Amino acid sequence: MRRRVVVTGIGCVTPIGSTVKDLAAGLYSGRIGVGRLTLFDPGQLPVQIAAEVRDWDLSTVGEDPARWQACPRQTRFAIGAGLQAAAQAGIQTARFDPERFGVYLGCGEPFEDFDAFTRSVHESLKTGDCEEGHFVQHALRIFDPEVEREFEPDMPAIHLGGMLGAEGPVANCVSACVSSTQAIGEATQMIRDDEADLMLCGGAHSTIHPFGFTGFQRLSALSLRNDDPQSAVRPFDADRDGFVIGEGSAMFVVEELAHALGRGADILGEIVGYGSAQDAFRVTDVHPAGRGSVRAMQRALRDAELNPEDIDYINAHGTGTDLNDKVETIAIKQAFGRQAYQIPVSSTKSMMGHATTACGAIELAVCLLSLQSGVIPPTMNHETPGPECDLDYVPRQAREVDCRYVLTNNAAFGGQSAALVASRYEDSSRTFVPVRKAA
């Protein structure tokens, strides 16, 4: 029998709530965390709005913020969410084999210290040019090596592994916007394969930085609704014009069922399905038929040994770009057949913006909250369905739905797609019916 993987701890730091309780309250009230950009001066940038994590620091989890001040924001978010999850799961006081405890995160590349970078450029220009040799000469003097060490994307996993005593596998996945979804799926598979008994998994990221903004703006991916930030993200709506950059983290303690029961842990849900696929089309465009997302969702259903009609809610990638929302709708209909019209689908990026590599982890937290509460979050700002967007997107108001199985779907630049299926925990072993092909 396959080893079952359950969730025993959840932690989060998001633009609408930096505890699980506050996140739930924000989701179900339709709180929108998008506002004017404050983390740097946007100057003449065309986009001047973001979904920032505000009024939060690591003192909320008992850490001295000054200790972590030199670290990128994503590291601080990861520590905050990771310690929350660990505390809820009780692993800081539990007895377990440290060699059977690992960490698998999906954290993206932090951006360099902008001040140090621009100073290095400025100094090299004083010589009359900015050739590589001149830039390096000044950068070696200006950049702080201790700070630079923290800008490796695997540093959040390394820090958390050390803080929690994880001596098993410690890894980080970087695959754009599916990074944390894949990290959770791969952590689940490690436990199934008996490589570990428990894992801390999830993701963190912040691209609220001049390089992040200019990069996404050059791709024409961002909303230009500077005058009305609260209505800027409009997934699946006819008037959508792009996403808003967000940030944050969500972390989970997942463990083998018998291990969790043996130490008396509270079980918050179960990871029952994982699927991943590449559409092999273009780096910046998804395949018009969404073939990567279709395969990822189908594989997640197959891994969970479920049929399309078993899914009670889908948390969509739902970025609010013209292409993503149209193609994701097509993909859901391909993966679920006629049943797609019976399943409520919502995008919580309408409230929290797009947290890039962390978005999948945050959206799994949303799904687990829906399993526990029987309430699914709305798609805010959804006023007029867009062309080819004809599913039930739960517009503007949370809805009571008795969820047993939920699916979260993500797609990324580069064509990568991933999906997870979570379920309510049930004491007895589940009995599956044969999987039938979607109509």
C-alpha cells in the first residue's frame, strides 16, 4: 500500500494576512492587498502598484528582525512561514529521527543589492566606459560578500533546515511560477518513496524590485491600472489587462500518516495527487490548447486515483493576463470534460497578486483552508466574463461548498505546468473506483 502523506502544519506570510487565521479572514471577506508601490521609488516606471506584505517582521515568530536584515525579503518570508508551520505541527518539540526529516522549497532567484549594483556601474563609468573588467574591479570592492552569500535561491531552505534540525534531503526547485507546487509534489513523493518521514515544503519569493518590474513590464505582462489598484487584477474578466506583482510565502509540514499519528499530531489535510508536465512550445507563451496544464491536471487526478467529478473546487493559476486566463479555461475543460462547468473555479491572485515562485504554495494553503472551513474564496473584480472564459469563477463573493477534494493548478514561463490534489483527512483507508476517461 502506498504511504499516505498528510499535512500537520501550515504557515504563511501574504499581502492579505501573515498568519493562517488572518489569511482565511482576508480570503473570505474579499480583502485586496494591492496598493501603491512603497518598497522603492517607481519613478517613471509605467507600473506603480504592487501587492506588498506590509506591517510585518520576524518578531511575530520570535526572531530578531535585525539578525535577518541583510537577507532578501523572500528569506525573511520563508523563515516566518516555516516557523509558523513547524510550531503548529509541533516538530520543534517532537522526537523524530533528524535524518528522516528534510526540506524542499520552491524559492526563486533574489535580485542583487540594487544600490551596490548601481554604485558599481557608476564608478566604472567614471573611467569613460562600463567594460566588464572595470565593472568587476569596482564591484569586488563595493559588494558585501556576506550579503551576497544570502542571494543564492537555496538559502531559505538551508536556513530552515539548520534551524529545525533537518538532516535529511534539503533542496530547492527553481522553475518559475510552478516552483513551489513542484517542491511540494516532490516532497510528497520523497515520503511516499520512503526517503523521509516528514518534510518542510513550500515556497517564498519577492520580485518587487526595479529589475523585477522592468522585466515583467518588458514582457507586457503587468496591469497598468495605477489609478485604481484595488481593481487592477481581474482574472477571467473581459477587462483584464495583466497581473500585479505580489510577494510572500507559504510553508507546510507534511509527513507519513503513521508517523503523524504516532506522535499525536493534528492532521489538517492530505496530499493525494501530484502532476507535472512541460508543453514544449515557447518560453514566454503557453501552448494555445494548454497541453502542459491539461497533462499536469490529468496526471494529478490519476495520481490521486480520482475522477473529474470528484473535484469540488479548483484554485486556478488565474493571473489576469489575456493569454493565461483564456488558455487555462481551455485546459480545465480539456482535463475535466463536461464536468468543468460543474466545478467552481477561482483565482486568489485577484486579492494577493502574483507571488511568482511562491504562488503555488500560497494557493495550496488556500485550498487546505477551504477543505477545513467549507468555504471557497472568490475571484474579486470579476464583473464581465471574458471571451472564451465561460466557467464558474465564483465572482466577488465567497461561497459555502462542502469540499472533499480540491485541485490547485499552476503554469510558468518556459512551458512548465504542475498541479496538486488535496483532500480532507479520513481515518479509514480510502476506497477508489476505477478512473474513467473524461467525456
